[in-house]
Amino acid sequence: MAYVITSPCMEEKARECVEVCPVDCIHEGEDMFYINPDDCIDCGACLSACPVEAIYYEDEVPEEESKFIELNMRFFQMK
């Protein structure tokens, strides 16, 4: 499991999460940031740094934001 960035990032696209990630697993996409689930160590640093509360643990992503789990996986499959 890893953390997932959801829709509030699309409007804000703040970099605080990138700056605090100790393993550099957060990557910038065209519209938002994405967390590489293979590299994420579940430390939670990004969660507390996000100014718009866009980051959730994968099992806790709200139902209305669940499409972002798939979007995140596809982002890294295309890389």
C-alpha cells in the first residue's frame, strides 16, 4: 500500500509534499503530482505537508476520489 494524491491537488498543485518526501517517490504530472507506490515507504511526511489535504492512504481514499487510485497506477505504468 501507499499514499494516493487526489483531486484537490489538481487545483493547487503545491510542491510541499515533494519537498518533504525522504525517498523522492512523488513525481509531477501535467495536472497534478503522483506517488510511486513501489517507492513509497508509507512514512506519512507528504500527508502532513499537503496544504489542501489531497493525500490519503490508499485504503482510506474517499469513494468519490477512488478513480485517483487507478490514475496513479496508470501514471507509473506509462513511465
